[in-house]
Amino acid sequence: DIQMTQSPSSLSASLGDRVTITCRASQSISTYLNWYQQKPGKAPKLLIYAASTLQTGVPSRFSGSGSGTDFTLTISSLQPEDFATYYCQQCYSTPQTFGQGTKVEI
Amino acid sequence: QVQLRQSGPGLVKPSQTLSLTCAISGDSVSDNRAAWNWIRQSPSRGLEWLGRTYYRSKWYNDYAVSVKSRITINPDTSKNQFSLQLNSVTPEDTAVYYCARDDRAFTSTSCFDYWGQGTLVTVSS
């Protein structure tokens, strides 16, 4: 199975901050990488697919980049509704696997 | 607008079978681009993909090795839904279970774009 490792596991930030979350795959996955946001008690929500394509309706302050084994999710200016846990997920091979999550806190 | 609505019991006894259903609206379980997935989440295992069913001229299933001997995912075209059965459960199977659609399965843009609301299933006597 492909292992997905996110860093950091958690971070504290303030409104308006630029936030970057990193995801590393244990082998090359091209751009078969998705990012999700999850709030307590809710299902994950798709933010970005294919490493850098913004899902319809997701604010443009979210962006993704990377290919191969190293990927980043950036929030350009943190908003109150962005405090949540973020997960990366590879869809290069079965089983699809997720990172352990990064909790963004105030 | 696609919606996935889960149903099923929240409490299952050890050694028994966990059964959940995911009803689809706004799409078809027979959509030959999509795959229909079950994913669970627990503090100890994080988000874990369990398996999927999909139609490509005939029905196929893929399952995670960790549950392959115990899991069945079935489509129900008459009700436009799909189900999860997990046999011989133990307390380690306690988790929130989600169904999810992969609209572009087996392509470079594969992703879980719609999710069910989640069902907390507790395995306890």
C-alpha cells in the first residue's frame, strides 16, 4: 500500500495567515492526489483533485501543488470557516489511502 | 445535485454482521464512469477505504485486503442504492462508516466528490 504522510499533524494560526500543509507519498503517484477538509461531526469535503484542480464552489484562497511524491495545500488567507482538519488522499493505486490529517486550530 | 443517504443500525454485537445501505439520488448506481465506495474512520485507523462496486458492462468489486475475507458490497439497481456487509465484527470495527461516490474512477481525476452523512457503528455486547 502507498503510505501518505502529512506534516504538521497540527498547527495554530491566526485569521489572515497563509497556511501550508505538506503531504508526502511513499512512492511516486504523479498527480493522483486529492485534498479534503473535515469539520467535527461531518463527512470530508473535497477541496482539490488531481493535485491542483479546485473543486467547483471551493474558494480560490485554497490551492494545491506538487507531483511525484511531494504535495502542498495552501490557504492564502485563513478565514474563520477554515479551522478544520485537512486530509490528503492518493488515488494512484488500490487501496486508496489517506494521510493522517492536519488539524488547523486558532 | 447528488445526494447519498445512509441507513443502518448503530450498534452491532461482536461476531455478528454489520449492514449499511447507501441510497443514491441525482445519479445512478449503474453509471459506467463512477464507482461507489465505503470508507470508515476511527481514531486508531484514521480514514480507511474498505471497498467499492462499479459497473462497466458488468459488475465489479474491489476490497481492501484488511477486510477482504469479511466484506461484501452489493449494488441494488431496483432501488438505486448499494450496501455494505461486514461479517464477524469485533470492537476494532467500531468506526464512523461513510459511503462515497468516485465520479471519475480509474482516471487521473479520480476522487470522492460526494459523501454520505456518516453512520457511527459501535461493536459492543
